[in-house]
Amino acid sequence: MDQEANKIEVLIIGAGPAGLATSACLNRLGIPNVVLEREDCSASLWRRRSYDRLKLHLAKQFCELPHMAFPRHAPTFVPKQGFTAYLDEYVTRFGINPRYNRRVTSASHEGGWGVEADDVATGGKEVYVAEFLVVATGENGEGVIPAIEGLKESFGGEYMHSSDYKNGHRFAGKNVLVVGCGNSGMEIAYDLSKSNANVSLVVRSPVHVLTKCIVQMAMTIMKLKIFPVKLVDTLCLFLAKMSMGDTSRYGLQRPKLGPFLLKMKTGRSPTIDVGCLNLIKSGNIRVVQSIKSIEGNRVKFVNGENKNIDAIIFATGYKSNVARWLQVNITMFPLSFSKRQFPDHWKGQNGLYCAGFARQGLVGISRDAQSIARDIDMLIQRRSIL
């Protein structure tokens, strides 16, 4: 590192909700910190890589960042514009000043954390030395499009990751295939159908589909920590069957594990129905099996079925890009989330922390940020005594 280093106490990489929450918690404790963000705004996933009709999938009380509630007048399920406005107010209230357009290129530990970053706005390079490093770039660094025979070589239509999808207006009258039955996939399929597209939905694995009311009830019960998760799951599945019927009749098989036990073990959240299920039942959205190959505009499915498709939306998840720049032999970030098991996932060695990598959503982000700030505060106080 030839450049003069910026010496700081805590360096936070990422100005999404996890980075902002961690900075706010540190600021409240009077601990100096710097937030680096590769984009020119905070929460770029919400502002630029999400579809127009997106709302928080959980009630607002389960999506608050530390030390600041949503406004009373906010709807129960906050739309993305309301959430970004909430984040802007959060930044102002807690005096967070991210340094934007900073793309981290390397981070290594040699007595302290040495971090190099490119200032993409000016073309300059910066060096930081910090005692503590918080990785808050999140699990959704880059969209994943699976390798499918013929997709890149011959597909004559348009294909994109769900992070590039905004709305269904320009797909009216077209045959659109949505790959993935998670929250994004089923909500995009619903949006496309309402925009008069002819929609097919690829369901590649079993999925729990629940209503917002059922999920909100379950989250409230689990927050009380009175009943075991298995009992909560049993209640959820009973209510889901009463309100939705047997979803397997429509190609939506449920996993063997209950919805919230499955989330605890794998991080996979239940899909919250926004109206897609009724469109599947009515035949307006058709459930199909996994893609086998693509030839021109002809998509072949594993069951032998063929279908002409004009566009494909891949709601197939994300991966982290941490491994590209974190140059240290650790096991915290092997793929897209921390390898350490919840609830001990947030702390590594030598002052390394991660926020928002436990697949626990905004609830987990809030918990991580507070845990990290308390731990750093304790270590600083211990150091001052010695």
C-alpha cells in the first residue's frame, strides 16, 4: 500500500440496510466509523434493482432498523418508495455519511485491516486501515442466472434477472416464462399476468405458499418465544390448507419441513401470496417444470413439454461478491452467506464482522448491527482499561 492510509476505528463495507444499521448503532455509542459504498446512493438494491410493485413482505414492525420505528401513518406492508424514504430519514437522524462510488478491491489483515478501494467517480485510489472491519454488502451482491443449454447460444427472445425487471407493461401479449417460485418470482408472475402477458411459472422445488396474515401471525407468536417452531408450523399449515386448499393440485408441492423450521435450517423463506395463487388456480398463470434446454424461442422442459417463449425472467436468487476482494483465509463467506451458524454467524476473527448474511431478513440485519456495535464497544472499553 503506497498511498497514505486513512486510519479509522471501524470500516463498514456496504451502505444497504445492514451497513446503515451498523453505522447508526456505532454512532449512538460514539464509535467513529466510515461506510464505503460502491454505488452512488444507499440501498441501491431497493432503489434500482427491484420491481415497481415491490412491498416489504413482512409487516412494518418486523422490518424496522435499530432505534427508529416506521411512521405511524405508514401502511402495514410498506412499498419500496416508503422504505427508501424511511432509510433516507434514518441516515439523517443518525448522522450517517457514506462515502459513495467506492469499489473495494482488496481487504487483508496484517496487524490491522488494510482495505483498498477505487473511487469510480474520480478514478483515484484510496487506502484505509481499520481495527475493525464490518462486511455489510449483503447476500444479494449479484443476480444468478443458471446455466441452461441453448440460453446464451440460441435464445431469440429477451432474458433478464429479476433485479432488472421493473413492470410488465412492455410484455403485454407476449409469452413470458418466469423461473423461480419465491417471493420475487411469484410476485413478478402476478404483475406480468395483470399486464396481460401470457405467463408460465417454472417451479423447480417444493415451496410453502402462505398468506400475509398467516405469516404475520406466525412472526408475532415466535417473537413471544412461548411455543416451539414446530407447533407454529403446524398451525400455519392448517390455516394455509383451510384458506388455500391443497396447493399440490396446482403444481406447488410443499416441503417436508414446516415453513419456519425450514427457514431456520436453510434460510429459505416461505412465499407470501400476493394474488398469484388465484391466477394459477384460474389458469391465467401456468405452472411448468424445470427447463431442460432452449433452441431458438422453443423452450423444452424436463417432462418433454415444449413451449414458444418471447421472454424469460429469472427470479433465481443472488450470490455474494465478497470472495473477490476479502483476501483472508476464513470460512465466513464461502458462497452467499455466513458459514457460521445462527446466532453466532456475525463475528469472525481479528475484528472481522458480517451483517446481514444469515438469511434472516431485516429482522436479522437489525439484530446483527446491534450485536456488532455492542461487541466493538466492549472491546474498545476493555482496551482502554488495559
